[in-house]
Amino acid sequence: MGDIKGFMKHGRDLPGKRNPESRVNDYKEIYVEFAEEKTLDQASRCMDCGIPFCHNGCPLGNVIPDFNDAVYKGNWEKAYDILSDTNNFPEFTGRICPAPCEKACVLGINSDPVTIEHIEKSIAEKAYEEGWVQPNLDIQRTGKKVAVVGSGPAGLAAADQLNKAGHHVTLFERNDKVGGLLQYGIPDFKLEKWVVERRVQIMERSGVEIKVNTNVGQDISADELIADYDAVVLCGGSTIPRDLPIPGRDLKGVHFAMDFLEQSNRRVGGQTSFDLDEILATDKNVVVIGGGDTGADCVGTSNRHNAKSVTQIELLAKPPSSRDESTPWPLWPMELRTSTSHEEGCDRQWAILTKEFIGDDKGNLKGLKLVDIEWYFDNDLQRSTFREIEGSERVIDCELALLAVGFVHPQHEGLLSQLKVDLTDRGNVADTNYKSSVDKVFSAGDMRRGQSLVVWAISEGREAAIEVDRFLMEGKTQLNSKSYSKLLV
């Protein structure tokens, strides 16, 4: 701890954002430059809190007080060494993580927490700027071959770790570019794609073999995969979206959120033709059904399409504006969150049930039938449920409805059915310490744990890599997940 009074001297301060009216005209990241001296001041706010609950709040176990101290002292290289020991991709999490570490920050009990996410991004970008992020060209190879299927954050982390352990890693991706949702789900205004591609190039130069446009289970059979590799890691994600099977679902203009976002990301990247009909929000009344991060991404993207109006509706009741007593510190709080996309223009409504998609005589969506609901605790069911509020039913104008209500499980057809892996009751890959029911086949990320955060996916990939390394190296591993080896050097 460099400055014992840092948290008293400085308030929480973050980079400013470009004006919403101008930033909706492009897909560039929205934050403006932030003076390095200000970042050092923010790092000084990290207290000598005794028990750093931020460790527990971070799924990766990042050693936050130590890299904050290094930043405050201007030792950026040490800060990067500490951070990169537990996080393969701090340039990703420093941009798109909801920062559960900050909600667990001890300073946050009665003040504003440390700006951990901003400091993390600053460390990563400083490392690239100074040339500290370099391919590892001195890896002792084991002769073992590992196939990682799926190049989202879990697959990237597993591949990176297993390559560091000396195994020859082949990363398979069915799309034309690497990254999974990092590439085709998260909009560029939150994560520009050069950030992903920069890291992928480092991994390739370090020895990871990448095969895109390869649908494992179709282009390569499961039997071939098992025969050709000493271990297989399934990181295909939770890709089957939850549907809303109500009257009018087949109308033109009702789409899954991810189809809309992927197409928009491809368009930003220069693609002009698509497998599905083109989905545009331009001059339409858009309703986003679902109040989570994916829904917010749809809001920001619709605004950049110049939608006529954007409304986001949520089945649940409106959360409180601050931490509720049901989620006390250091738990992740149940509270209202306003994203940068909401700041750009959106009518947000809560406790709304969608009853029907209304169409015209040509099969095009023209409206939604909605009703207000009231949540209550049912003593017989012993759980919360809802009832419709009489007289609140209405129809609103809508020419584009985007379903952002989550994902149910990974795709079973193809690779998983060919492998005949056991599945959980929820349809995810069942496992014991990341090992599936099939010999030498492992799983990590959303495919194993269900829909979750990017930071959890990276953690899953790292943890799975440890188990794969143990499997290949007769119970021994040189990998670490939440240990802090570089602090001991």
C-alpha cells in the first residue's frame, strides 16, 4: 500500500464518455483519454484493508491490491506481471467485465469502490504500448496434442494455458473469425475487434494453431477428433437461445437478439451479405424483450441504426436504485444498472409480460400486446410468482422485436451427440472436475456451467487447462489458476 490516505485524498474518478448524440453515429469505443496521473491517483485509493474481499469477488482471483500498489508507484511492468499471472486477457475484462470485484471492494462499504476495471484496462494497454506483451517462443514441447473446440473466451484461455504448458494446441472455430461472442456478440462500441485480433495474433505466434471455418461434428467427426488428439476441450458455449413461444412468433420482424447483434457486428466489419434476411432497426419502433446486458447491447445497436424508437421491457420488477438488504456487501448487489447504451436513448419498462406479437395482413410485425404484472410470494408454491394487473393490457407499435431472454444450453446436434457425453438436467455437458463422461474429453465455459460472464469463461478455461495438463502429464501440472507465482519470484 503506497499511500495510506489515498482513499481520503481522492474520490472515485473515471474516464469521460463521448457525447451520446455524436457517439451513436459510429461504433468506436465511447471513452475518452484519461491522464496517467489520474489513474495513479485512483490506484492510491486501494486501502490496506487486511482481507481484500475483491479477491473473492473476482472469478479469476486477480491480486488486485498488489497491482494497484504497483501502479501507484509507477511500476507498470510489475503490475502487468501480477495481473497477467491470473488473467490471460485483461484487455478484454478491462473493457466488458461488470466488475464484481468492485462490488466486493472494502472501500465500497461506505464509500465509492476503487476503479479496479479501469486500472486493469490501463495496465493491459500500457503493457502493449511498452512492448511487454510478446509471443512466447521458448516453450518446451511435451509432444501431446490437444484440440480446443470453440474460440470464445473459455476456449481462448484454455488454449493459451495449454500452449504455455508445452502441448501442441489446435483451436477450432466454426465461424470465419476467432473470438466467439467477443467477435460476433459484443458490439464494437464496447469492444473493438482489433483488441481481440491483437491478442489472437500473439497466441498464434506463440504456437497455437487456429482453424476457422471448421465446424467440428460436421467438417470433422467426433471419432476423428478423438483419434487425432490426446485430449479434447469442449468450449462451444451456450448457443441455443431461449425462445418466446407466444402467438405471432413466426411474424417477420421477430428475431433472436444474437442474430441481430452478430449481423450488425459483421456489417461493421465490412460484410455485406448474410445467411439470414438483413435485420435492421432503421426507422422502426424497436422493442427489446429482456433487461440484461445482451438487451442493452441491442439498445445501443438499434440507436446506431437510427431506430424510430427503442423500448426495453423486462419481466421482473424494477430493481432498487442502490444495494438492497437482500444482497448485502460483499455480495453482487441487486440494484438498478444503467448502461452507456441506455444513456443514448431508451424507454425502459419493468414488470411487463408480452402476450402476443401482432401482425399485418402480409405477415409483418406491427405491434406487441403487453400487460403489466404484479410480483408476489406464493405461500403454496413457496416461491415468487406474478399475476396480471386487470385493465393494463394494451398494444404498442413495434416493427422489430428482439428476444434477449438468455440461452438454454449448448447445441446438442452434431459434436455432442456424436461424442455421446452425459448432459445435466439443464442440457449442459456434465462433468467431474471439468472432465466429461467420455475419456479424454473435457469441457469449460458456458457449455459446462451455463450462460455466464466473460470473466467466468476465462476462469473456466484456465481451470479446465489444469485438469487437462494433469491428465496428460500423469497427475502433474505446471499451470496455476488463482495462485500468485510471480509475487514469489
